[in-house]
Amino acid sequence: MPKMLAGKCYCGAVHYEVTDAFRYAMNCHCSNCRRTTGSAFKPFAGIEREKLAVTQGRDKLMIYGDDKTNNTHCRQCGSLLFSVVRDGAFVHVAMGTLVDAPSIRPSRHIFVGSKAPWFTITDDLPQHDEFPS
């Protein structure tokens, strides 16, 4: 049985746990991910929604979007914790909020067609202009 990983926001008001059974992990360079993270890209890991549970601070969540597609932040510090995607079936966990190390690592860069012009990708991971098919 896979182990459980802990995650939390910057201020510690919101904690979550997620099964270490991610289906995929990527570095997204789209403008929306850059804006929500304030970074050049968002490393995320995707998993079925029911495998993630908010364990502390549910009342401190700020959800931008609806139940089927959203970005879930801590209302106090603004940390992006995860995004609900794929018609509500999956979450994309912002890997920077994980306290424990997952067994998966990002396997590719996506949306490099709109990446920040000031950032240079220096690794050998595959690059896709949009979402890979």
C-alpha cells in the first residue's frame, strides 16, 4: 500500500495528506500557472481527487473557480495548494507544498510555447509547446 504524504501552506493554517500514488508529474510553464505561483513554472503532480484530503484548515481555503475546475489556496497566506482539474476527477498538487518527498519526479515541461521569456530550461526533460497528447 502506498504511503501517505503530508503537505501544507506557507503559514501552516492548511494541511493536507495525499497518497504517494501520483499518475504523472510535469512542469507547467503556462501564463496561468506562472501567475498563480509567482514563479517561472509550476511543478505539479496529478492524482485522483479522492486520494487527497484536507486534514486541517478546511475553513481557511480560498477556492478560485467551481467544484469541477479550480485553484485551491490558503486564504491567509495565499499559497496555491492544488488545482482541481479534468472535470473534478483529478487534482494537480503544487509539488512545492509537499512536506514529504514524493516518489515521482516531473517527467516533462508543458506549455513551453508560452513560457516566461526570461527563463531558460536547462534540463533534458522533453518539452511540449502545449499539453502533450
